Amino acid sequence: MVSTRREEILFHAAKLFSEKGVAGTTVRDIADEVGILSGSLYHYFGSKDAIVFEIVIAYVDDLNERYEAALVPGESGRQRLDRMVAVSIDTAVDHPFATEIYLNESALGARFGDGRIEKAVRRANDYWADAIDGGVASGEFRGDLDPRQFHRMLRESVWSTVRFNRATLAADADRLRHDLIAVFLDGATGGRVRSAPTPVASSPAPVPTDGSGDAGDVSEIAELRRDVCELKEAIRELRALREARDG
């Protein structure tokens, strides 16, 4: 429930940013949606960029706090990833449209000079990478997996699932978590038998070799989109599982 004028502005701005993009949304658009004059909006935020920054940094900081709180010593890689998917969906529910803004705005980190967004995103990515690296090292996950690519595909699929199911995300959170884990982790551990082979993309997405990957995590979105061919198959399988159960 939106409880203050500031929160109301953030909510409506996030919705507009996710639908029209940051560049395509004006301060007047936001003010009109909230029902105030444009000049009144500046009483709460100094600029449109200040609104964007607060939406995104609040989301990523909260996500990291929840990832940290969800750590359980001695748990398996599968258990940790299962918990992280659940946390990711729950956090997206509590921060409406923040995930969509982050996905759509690949240069968000460069937009703000203090580096807080890049640092927060790197921290979030480290939680995923650590969980997968640990699972591969322990033999729980297949050794022929590229941990970096697997991490990026799973993470991107979580984001895409949030986007495609935004309207029913809160109600469907547990089912979506289950489907994502069934598609990715059962396949990764060899515990699930597929009825048909998955087509292989004609050419794999390139992996940066110039050492710039860690420093440019936020701008990774452009590269992630080159992995769409691989991700589409996973999303199709997820939907097939859902349709089979619902039908």
C-alpha cells in the first residue's frame, strides 16, 4: 500500500519508467500520474535522475540484504540457488517495476557518477556466482558447465520471469520459483530426463577477455541480450511445465 507522497511518486514513476523508458518519461508525466503539479514534485526529488537512482539503488540494496540474510551454513548449491530465486521474486514483488527498469536501462551505472549502483550490482552478482561455483566445485553441478554463463542465464531468466508475470507475481511466486529451479537445476544436475533434445544455438555468445567484465556489470545487459537464443529454450520449457500442470 502506497503510504506517503514520496512513495507514491516512486511507485508511479517506476511504472512509467518501465513502460516508456526513462528518456521517454517526463517530470510532467510523473506529476500528472500522481495528481500534483510538476513544480511540486521537486519538493520531494531534485530531478528525474534522482527518482531513477532511488528506485534502483533501494531495490538492489534490499536484494543484497535479503541474499545475505538467506545464507545458511552448510547448505547445498541447489538449496542456496532455490532460496536465492525465491528471494529475488519476493524482492521484485516489494519493489514494483524496479527489475524492469534495470533490465531496460543498460547504462544506468554510468548515468550516476558515485559508483553505488555498479558496486551494489557486483555484490548481487557475487552471491549468484559463489553459489554456482560452490556447486560445481563440490560435484553437485556438472563439471562441464561454464559457471559464468550458467550464472548469467539463470539470473536473466529470473528477471525475465518477473517481467512476464508482473501482474500475478505475488500470487504465483512459489510456483514460478519451482518452475525455474525445475528447468535449470534439475537439468544442471542431470536429475531430469528431457523428452526431446534442446536445440543448440548456432553460435555461443562471446565472453569478454579484456578484463572489463567485472567493472562493467551494469552494462552487461547489452551482452546478456546476445544470450537470448539460449534463454528462449529455458523459458519455453518453463511455460510448458506450467501449461502441463494448469491444463
